[in-house]
Amino acid sequence: MTKPIDLYYWPTPNGWKVSIMFEELGEPYDVIPINIGKGDQFEPSFLKIAPNNRMPAIVDHEPLGGGAPLAIFESGAILEYLAEKYGKFLPTDTRGKYEVLQWAYWQMANLGPVSGHNNHFRHYAADKKQEYAKERFTNECNRLYGVMDKRLADREFLAGDYSIADMLCWPWVIGYERQGQDLNDFPHLKRWFETIEKRPAVEKGRHVGWEWRRQGQMSEEEKKVLFGQRAR
């Protein structure tokens, strides 16, 4: 009997990428909550799996190629691995594969980090001295939305057929209002966003652990856990 892959997860954009992928694949997985507000990501047992003390991470007990259980952290690497293992959502021909991967890496290096910083400075940095940072990241987020909008002007998805590139990018567009963006300014991006939003697997994957999400203002203690991290 196949043992489900363990998914170390919390309902955030990076977590949604992987839960959506599993739902799209239709493959079994076991969700292990990592409450990032309480500091579960710093537990020694989790650090053995994800040394960057960030979720998501997976452990595949029956990995591609066989052998001992395989632990993978970083959402982009996880989706690339799952796509290769199950032969879905990542082309195998060289041109098709790297068309997808360049947009996957674009998300990891650009859309995700910029959106994360933008969200932080817009909603968690109360000091007015941070106004420059808020403007800087809001504008850069707007530029990145424009990159996607132009890319999607003549195609349905970011890279050929629906792929891990779309699954990686879509969760980071969910919070466009918090990012200070108006999707009506990006009609092609809006069409893409709404098309993916209607997929049943996306709807299901996005709501995994939905009841765990904190309602209301983040506590000062949670802010210290999330935003006060140093090498110690």
C-alpha cells in the first residue's frame, strides 16, 4: 500500500502552492500543521527537514528512484519534484520544460519575495519612516503584475498548458488588494486569475487548514516570532 507523502504546512501562499498541487494530482498526502505564529518552524525535528526554518516541506516515504525517505523544502523544488514524480504539469521536452521553469524561478525570486515584503511594510510596519519601503514594494509589485499581464496577453497560461508555473504564481495574486493593486488594471492577469480560481482542485487546495488561519490582528508575540528572527 502506498504511503502518503507528508506535507508540513500552514495556510499561506507558499503552503497553498503545494496543497493545490496535491489536489491537482489527485494523490494522497498527510498534512502536518506547522503553526508559524507559535514558532513550530523552529522545532529541531522540523529543522532536520527544512533547515531554513520555513514551511512548506515534504517527506516522500516512497521517493522517485527508490531508497530512503526523501525530505524536500522550498515550494518551487517541491512542485518540480512532484511534477517529475507523477509526470504531470511539467513538460519533458527541453523547450517546454524550461519555458515552465523560468516562470517558476521568476516567481520564487520576484513575485513571492516582493509580495511578502510589500505585505509586511503595508500592514505590519507602523513606523511612518517605512513609507519609502511601502512605496518601493507596492510599485515593484505593480511592475511584476504588469510582467504577467503582458505575458498573458496572447496565451491562456504562463507557459504553455496549465503547469506548476501557474500554481506557484496564483497564490501570490490572491492578496492583490492587500498589495495595493487593482486587477482591473491588468485585464489579462485578471482573466488568468479567475480562470484558475474556478478549478475545483485549486478551490480545495486553497482551503486546506483554512480554519487554522488567525482572524483579526496579529498579536505582538506572533510578530516577534515571524519578524524578529536572527541566526540565533
